[in-house]
Amino acid sequence: MPDKGFAACLGRQARRYPALASRDALKLCFQAAYGPEHLLADHDQARAFLLEELRSLAAAPGPLIEAIGPHYARVNLAPWKHQGLDPDILWQAFCQSAATAGPEAPARLCLYHRATGEAARAGALPFGARLWDSALSDYLARGGGPLRHSPGYRQAHQPHYRVVAERFCRALTPGV
């Protein structure tokens, strides 16, 4: 049985980001299951990249936190900067989130893949079941793992965010 929390988040993402392609849905599934654990192989480099991204990014209003499933959320950097929030608070939450996936992450990933297939078959996504099934098959044949957003998604939506465990999200904006 698919995870209803993920399915609802997938639907919101598809409505908010119409350039969502099957590759982006695979990325969303992976992030919703595993969080940011794969991004912290080099802490110093990851922190420097976050600070540089915040420095070079234009501040803009928008949703600060977007749930991507019941366990993780994307914290959008342009609204973070717009609100003048402390990058160190985000960095700490990001680091703490990297260790939260747990042994159930692979099973969650399978559920999220199944939920995405069902949504594609129901016509609830900007791509159909055939594209999803092909993308998933290719992804699994290559061994899975993290992905980059599709070029179309990057161009249309210019994503800049960090994935944070849901349980740390409330602490990100004290007093806001």
C-alpha cells in the first residue's frame, strides 16, 4: 500500500512545478526516502557550497519549507535569504538530517516509486505511465541512487534548496 503522505506531497509538487519530469520524480522519491545523507561526504565542501549558493542567489519570497513526504522537506534557499535567516541554523539541521534515513529507507523508496507509478497512471503527473515505467526501469538498471534535476526542471524552476528531516523543520525559524 503506497504511503498517503508521500502521494499528497507528490501531487503538490506536480502542481507547483509543472516542468516536473520523470527524472525529477525519481529524485523526489529518493530524497523523500533517504533525505540528504549522500550529500555530506565532505562537510567542509558541502558547507562552502551552501554558503556560496546563498551568497549568489537572489532573495525572493515564496514557500520556505515544502514537505516532500512524511519524513523530509525541502527548505528553499531564496525565501531563506529573503527572510534573513541564519545559514548556520540551516546547516546544522541539514547535517543532523543526514543521519536520519535509517534501515527502512529502501522500503520507503519502493513505496514511493509505486505511488509515483500510480499517480502517473491516474494522469495526476505531467508525465504518463509509459515515461515513468521507462525512467524507473533505466534508473533501477543503473543501480538507483541520487540524481540531478532534469534540465527542463532546472531551467523552469531554478531549484535551490536543502533537504531537512521534518522533525528539524520547526526549529529552523524560531520567532518567525
